[in-house]
Amino acid sequence: MSQVSSPGAELRALPVGSYVRIADLRHGSPTAKRSALSHAVRSGDLVRLHAGLYFKGERTRFGMTRPRLEDIAFAVLGTSGTGPAEYSAARYLGLTTQVPKAVHVATVGHTPDSLVKGVEVHTRRNRARLNLNRSEIAVLEVLRDPGNFVERGWTSLVDAVRSRVSDGDVRVEPLRAAADSEHSRATHTNAGRLFADMGVA
């Protein structure tokens, strides 16, 4: 088996569905890496998603496939402390049929000056969110204003969260700790009501 020994060869060896940044390339000088990335974009082997972030999709007669907007957002922002926000969070949890005009994502800390068109980023200051997964962040986001985000009423929210707790997708104690650290008073109140109605108060 021939060894990969150049940035161009590394890019060609990437499996479909890979994200790549210049720092991911192990071979070649910084100049050679940048040149290989630029050449791959020009030749249609990669698409540029964001400053410094590229993607190897599947080639079709219509061009290369691209990831979903929310997947691009998570690739740019990272997965720690990042999850769906507002109506995107409600859709993620199956609590609304409304399709927001933009993908809403909440993240902790600094956000880029610009992201992909069609993505709105909401900065949160609660560092306890760093311990949460995507579903738990979605629950916190919905708890900010469930009357607005939840289409079928409070009971459907309780049932959805209870189901995800049962599946192991939502952990009560990390979620409770993060809810206690939220700056939103409404989130505190709604989280307390949620846990009480789930019988975990």
C-alpha cells in the first residue's frame, strides 16, 4: 500500500463526508497545504464552507453535495456547548412543525464575525452548558419561552423530555445544573416546573 506523503494525496484519500482544515493535513509546508486546498476547490474535489473549513462531499452531475446548514454551524462552532436554539430547538425535539427561515444555533463563548448564510448564532454566557449534549441544550433553549416555541402545549414538552431521558439522550442532573446557572429567570421557573411534572424534582 502506498503511503500518503503530500497534502494533495491526503485530500484525495479523504472519505466522502469529511471536513478538513489546513491544520488537519499532516504533510507539506503551510504554503503547500494552502495550495493543495485551493487546487482541490478549483478542481471540484472540495467545497469551501467557511474561512478555513472545507468539505469533501459526493460528486453528482449537479456538483458536489454539501452538508446541512446546522452541520456546518456545528463544524465551525464546535460541539462543546453548542446546540439548536429557538424554533430550531423545538423542531429538533419534535415540538413544532414550523420551519424557521434560518437555522438557529446557541453556543457558549466567542462566535465568528460571520457564519454561513442562513444560520443565526445566539451567544449564551452559561458555561455549565459546556457539559450538555445537543438535546439537553435544545431543552434549555425551549424552556426560555415554551409558550412560543412549543406547538402542542406544555404536556407535549414534558412527554418529549421524559422520552429522551428514558432513552438516555437527556440527563437530568447536568440539565438541572445548567438550568440553575441560566441568566433567564423564565428558564429557571420553567425548568423547575418541568422537573416537577416529570416527577424528578
